[in-house]
Amino acid sequence: MTAQRQTVQTWRRQLHGTLVILKKNALLYYLKPPVLIFGVLFPVFFFLAFKMGRPIAPENVVPGMVAMGLWFTASAVGPLVTPWERRAKTYERLISTPVSLHAILAGDVISGLVFGTCLSLVPVLLGLVLTNASVASVPLLAAGIIMSGLSFASLGTLLAAPPASNPSNIMLLSNLVRLPLLFVSGIFLPIGQMPLWAQWIARLSPLSYASAVMCSAFGHPAFFPVGLSLLMLALFTGGFFLASCKFHSMWRAKGL
Amino acid sequence: MEAVIQVQNLTRKFGDLVAVDHVEFGVYQGEIFGFLGPNGAGKTTTVRMLTGVIDPSEGSVTILGHDTRKESLLSREHIAVVPEEANVYLDFSVWKNLMLMAELHGVTRDWRRREAERLLNTLGLAERKRQKARELSKGLKQRLMLCAALVTGPEVLFLDEPTSGLDVQSARLILQIVTDLNRNGLTVFLTTHNMSEASEMCSRVAIIDKGRIAAIDAPEKLSSTISSRQYVEVRFAGATPDHGKLESLPTVLQIDSDNRTYRLYTKMPGQVATQIVQLADKSGLEIMHLSTCKPTLEDVFLHFTGGSREGGS
């Protein structure tokens, strides 16, 4: 077998492994209580807390709600999977199969993406049906959801790297990262109206760029240009994924 | 003969602690290789390095010629692992657990379905294939683990304490199946605390202690290397002899006693047995039982790991 054919075969096997992991995660973890609480209930309550009693046109809230929904849902799966598998002692078995750690983590990221994408359709549809919001660019909305979902899911996988065998510790860590960023990413207050120091922090948050893409997709003014936002989301995805590969590999032996 | 598993200079450090210290051995095609050692000796760390779960600090492992670090995926294609603790997916059915492991190993749909059906029948799980794994007893979960390992079609099977804490029926079934598979060419790496299991099943055993290989050979050869652990066991019916008289018999190295039973360690058990009979005759003692024994694998294990039998005098 030539080296090229062998490489193609290895990639096919690893891609297949990623899809098997995706299927396993979807069947096992999508309906786990922590995923539903932190992925579904959190954004609903944040929306209600933000909207109730405020004189804001409902259609203006929709892009931010889509971005926030995606932020919580896509990043909810990753922090659960690895700690859960460590605690259930299935992790060791998984990493002794001929599926690379990269492929396993890619499966975790895609699980988060699929979960986030499916659930983000809820605020999109509710916004379109119940408010005067309209989508200015469907391809941009689709690209925004996919790119944002990928970067958020990669962040979720990165947060699962520390060798904790108790999922609640990792969920706590993930909320310590996710909640503060929610308030500096232009969801509740436009980035342009925030103090300068907060505007600089906003530049470090993938949610800021996701929010900007959603605003553009719904025809609203955005703080960041669309091209820059999509590029930044791609860079965040790559960075988070590489970092999660590095840290998962480094801490693989711990917490077995 | 080329080794299926070749371990060279294998070392693993955790900070300052050397868990596995320059270990070397080879496991050959069709062998059942026993890996014995007390708790904390480095067994699990060694197995984790062999199965590619953790990387060695030094040294190398090859599985069927594939280095576990440089060609980790290729090396893992040939192996299957049955850990001590049943780590099946509890929320999946028996069937889904099997399909998942087979799919992760890239086993084709037709093959995995056929093999899974066959294995479920062989291991007595056919009627439970739709049942969730969390509803199974420990013994049945362990059978499922073995099924999930075998459905991947491995050439090398790693078994970590496969019968620990199991009911007799499950333990016997698992050992029987492993023995049958081995007769058909499967190479088995067996980690166990059960000496009779190791002695019965293994063609060779390695004893690891404090991270180093203390001994490695066929069980019977290991037994013969510690001739000083041969002993004569004698039980008296009524009165027992003075302990000092037994101790003073020539070539007796050590005596363990438990009630009316004495175990006299010696390099010349035949000679000591004759002397005991003479002593009993002279002192008017009645012997109920007299036998000469070679050291068991347990004796070998205790000898090399610095332990001692309990209940000695």
C-alpha cells in the first residue's frame, strides 16, 4: 500500500471514529440533566431576566438571544462528556481503541455543534414568528451559527481537559468562564456603549464576534465587520481545539 | 520466534516516583502470559502503557511490530482490553455496547452483527441483548465486557483481573472461553491476583515488584527455582511432638504450625518425611496426614515479592 493510500485510509477511519463518537454522545449525553440545565434553562432565564419590564423592541433582542442560546448550548456538551466518562471508567476504554484523541475530541466538538445548532433554531423560529424580526441573509445566519457553534463547542471541550472525575467541578469551571463573558460580549449592552476596558475584553470573547455575525444576519448594525467576525470565530475554533488536544493529551494519564 | 508484544526498557515516572522501572519482556504468539504483582507494584501502569493509554517515560512497546507511540493507532487495532472494573456504557443496551466497540474498531456492519450474535449466545447474554447494561449483575457486566472486547476481532487480548469478585459460574465461563480462544491462536495478557488461575492457565508468568520484574518463566520452572520453599506437611492425631524436636531435624529450614498441622520447609522433603515417621514411631505419636509438597505459584510469588504466609508460627 502506498503511503498516500494509507494516509487516506487513516483519515477515513478517524473520520468514521469521529462520527461514532458523535452518535454515542448524542444518544448518551444530550438529555443528561446538566446539559439541559446549563444548555437550555440558563439561556431561557437569562432572556426573561433581560427582557421583562424593559422597553426594548422584541425584534432587537433576537440576534443576541440566538447568539446567547448558541453560547450556552454548544458549550454545554463538551464539559460533560470527558468528566462523565472518567467517572464511569469508560474513558480509559475509549482511548485504548484505534481512534485517536484528536478524532475523539473532534467528535465531542461536533456533538456540541449539532446540539447547539438544533437548539438555536428555537430562538430563530420564535423570533421570526412572534416578533417583527427578519433574516437579512440566510447564508450568513447559517455560517454564523456553524462558526459560532464550532468555536463555542471547542471551548467546551477545552474546559473539559482538567483531570476532574466529577462532572460538577467542570460544569462549575465552565460557568466561571461562560457567565462573565456573557456580560461583555454585546448581548445585553451594545459593545459600543460599554466602557473602554470592557470593549477590549469583548475583543477576546468569541461570543462578541458571534453576536456581531447574528446582528448582521438579522440586518442590524454590528460592532465588528462580518468578515473579521467570521475569521475570529475560525481562529477561536482552531485555537481552542488545538489547546484542548494539547491539554487532554497532557492530562490523559490523570483521572483515569 | 518474534514476540507479539515486545517490551524494552519500559519506564514510567510520576514526578519523583518511578512506577515502572526499566521493564523488559516479550509475549509470544498463542501464549497466555500472566502478569502478577502485589498492589502498587506497577501492573496497571505497565498494562496502560502496553495498551497505549499512557506514554512511557522511557523505553518502548511494540504490538505486532507497531510501536505504541509512533504507530499508536496501528498498534491499538490489534488489541482489545477487558479491565477489572466493568466499564460498559450503563445507559446503553447490551447490543448497543457491542456495536459501539465494534464500530470504534472499524468492524464492518455484517461482521459485527454476526459476531455479536454468536458471542452473546456463547456467553449466555442472548436473551438480555435489549436490556440496559445498568440492569446487569457484576458477573453479567464482565461477560459483556469480554463480548465487547472479542467482537472487535483482536489478536491480543488484555485481561485485567477478569474474574475478580465474580460468581463461580461467570468466572468459569470466562476462563473457559479465554482458554478456548487461546487454543485457536489468540494471545492473552492476563493480569491477576489469583495464583491458581495463573498457574492453571498461563504458559509463562512475570512477577513485578516495586516497578521491576522480579521473575519471569513458566510457573513450574519458577517453582523449581525456589527449592527452599519445598515442604513436608504433617498432621498428628493426638499428642503433638515438641516444637524443638521438629526444628532440630537435619535440613529443616523453617517451621510453620497451625493447630496440629506442621509445615516443615526443607530442600530435601523426602529425607525429612522419613525422619518425621521415625520421630513419631519413637515418641508414640500418631500421624494422620503426611505429604511432601513443591512450592505453589503463590509461594513463588511471596518469595519474590518479599511477603510471607499468614498463620505461621
